[in-house]
Amino acid sequence: MRNFLGRLFFGGACFLCRGSASGLLCDACLGELPRLGAELCPRCALQSPHGALCGRCLAEPPGYDATVAVLAYDFPADTLVHALKFRGELALAPFLAELVSQKLAPEARRVDCVVPVPLSAARLRSRGYNQAAEIARYLMPAKLDVGACARRHDSAPQMQLPWAERQRNVRGAFGCNRRLPGARIAVVDDVMTTGATLDEIARTLKAAGAAHVVNWVVARTLPPS
Ligand SMILES: [Zn+2]
Ligand SMILES: [Zn+2]
């Protein structure tokens, strides 16, 4: 039904180039999406020779155990993510969820619940929806748990801060509403930038008892060189 509505809404035109398309994107645009390579650190999804654990994750292990990311946060992935997040193009959610789903190995799917990165109540009210939850509910609807983790307060938007300050900015921003003993949890977000937000969420989930936390994200920002 949603796919049907999506096609109706976009009139059979590619969301990016307006050429004819049977889905949201035409085959050419689909082929040109900036997919991440195979040699990624399994923990943070940044490039790492032979796909080994990277030096940063070895030196300062993040709270999460693994990250699956599909696209580099470059054009046109940024256009798609931005349109879902700020322009209410909700038909992009099942499309982006499908990209993530295609990259999940069978063993990666063994999770007890799927938790979208929460927005604060104030931001949820002003935006009207949580883009991470919109993606997450197409991934594993039966395991979706939007209430496991809440955002207690808004910190300054991460985008406006230098990378080094982002960790401090989100400290204590999240809270769990119940114990999660031994749970294997997938945390879903649209974009992973420094990973500071996902690190803090993983630490919060583990403090509530979670045993294993993996990130499922659509796009990964590559660090400034
Ligand atoms: Zn196109
Ligand atoms: Zn790493």
C-alpha cells in the first residue's frame, strides 16, 4: 500500500532526476548511490584495511558492538536523508529501510528489539515525526520498540558543534524507561556522523542491562581529512 502511495505521489518519476522510474529512484540513480566499500571497521563502519577493527575502536572502544551502514553521506545520499528528515518526504522511509535491510547478514538480524534514535518530546512535536522511527518501522515491525529509550532533553544540534565537543554534548541526554536484561538491540538512525550520539545511546542501553548493541544506519559521514 505504501509503495503504491509512494508511486502515486512521485508519479513514476525518479525522486532525484525526475526520469521515469518504477520505484523511488530510476536504475541509473540507484546505481550511482555512494555505497560504502567492503573494507569497513565492523564496529564503526569507517574504512579500515581488510575490514579489520580500526585503530580508533581499538584505542577507545565505543559503547556499541557493531555498525552496519549503507551509504557515504555524500550526494545524493544527503539529499534523500535531508528530504526525509526536514521535508516530510515519508515515502523515502521504506526505500531507505530496504537499503539497510539488504545489507543485514542473517546473523546480524538476530536482535530482540529495534530501537530508533529518539527525538526529544519537544522536537517530535515540532517535526511531527521521528525520521529514525519511520525507517525502523519498516525494518522489523514486530520488534520495533520506540519506547525503550527516550531523549531527556535537547542538546545543541550536533551539526553545529566541532567533532571533539559532540561527545560531551550528548552525555546524559538519553534514558531507558525499563530494564533490558541481556537484550540484543539494534539502534536505527538515518545518519551516523561522529558516532557520539549512538555511543551514548549504546552506553545507556547497556547500563539498563543490554548485552549487545548494534547500529543500523542509512548513511555514514566520513571524517574530515
Ligand atoms: Zn534518477
Ligand atoms: Zn572502528
